[in-house]
Amino acid sequence: MLGDDAELTAAVRAAQDGDEAAFRTVYRAVHPRLLGYVRTLVGEHDAEDVASEAWLQIARDLERFDGDADRFRGWAARIARNRALDQIRMRGRRPVIGGDETELTGKPAESDTAGEAMEALATGSTLSLIARLPQDQAEAVVLRVVMGLDAKSAAKTLGKRPGAVRTAAHRGLKRLAELLGGDPESGGGLDALPPQREPRGRAVTSASVTHTRARTQKDM
């Protein structure tokens, strides 16, 4: 779960000054959700590698970053998206992630169906469902809800207008709520959604990234 924005902002600034412990704090705060975003783009098989490449670029370019925690999350998401698109271009198509929409069909409805959809985001099956949404909806949902970006920051990441991102996120959440067996009209909306639980497993460690960052700083 992301920490307090003020603390994350302070950690980013300290990391820019070469504080490796601060960079590890930034990594631990942002990586789980960044990895979740990458999974919706490239699938489970390549997500760890793409996220690792993104963190290496983040470490290399961090000194040139300017902004607070919100801006950092958006900046990191853009880097991760670019690395993911490179991977997709190499493969020639968007991946089809394992899983079936029938996995969650018929699940008893709860009071907040959109919230239930996002609570289930931590499971592989729901990540599979999100990846099966139209790409604009999948990215909008993950950027807005998982990464915690506002519509303006998400729009900048995707190269779209904020209104288009809001619409895509709404449609994506509505579809997820339908797949979970709820009434799509009774969903709680973006503001009511619970935080993302931290996924299991990481291909890259904060220690390895900070080591690379220290080496990169010496090379600059």
C-alpha cells in the first residue's frame, strides 16, 4: 500500500540526492501497483522483466525528475508503459492472459459491486479479466484505481483527455462489476474503491535497483 504522499515526496527527493535507503522506500511504496499495471499490459509471463526494466530507467533518470508523489507515480507509470509497449511491439500483439470470464460469473452480489471488483484485483483471475477489457478501459482502471493517479495524470500517461480516461475507467469498472455478478448501476465509483493489496512475488529487488542507481550515478 502506498504510504503518505508527503513521505513519498520526501523519499523521492532524498533518493535524488543519492540516499539509497530512500530509494528503497520509494521502490517499496510504488512497485506493487506499478507491477499490477504492467501485468494488464503484457501479461504475467513478462510483467516482472518489464517492471525491472522500468525501474532501471527510473533509477537512471531520477535526478532529472521534478515533482511530488503524484507526479512521480505518473512519471513512473509512463516509463513502465513505454517499456511495456516496446515488449508488445516485439511480440507483435497484446497478450491473451490465462483465465476465463466465467471464473467470476454468478458470484453473489455485494453492496458495492465496483468495490468488490477492485477488491478482487489482487487475484490472478481478476487481473486476467482486466486484461481482457478493451485496452483503453484496462489501462484507465489500473492507472486510476491501482496506481492512484487522478484523471489528469492518467490522461497524460495515456496521451488522452481526462474526460476520455474517466469514461474508460467507468466503463471498465462497470464491466468488471457485471462479471462479478453485481448490478452495474449500483457500483460505488472510483472514490469508494478500496486500496490494492500487495501482489506476491517480485523479479527485481529494491537492493538490486539501488545498486544499479548508485552505479549509474557514478557513470553520469
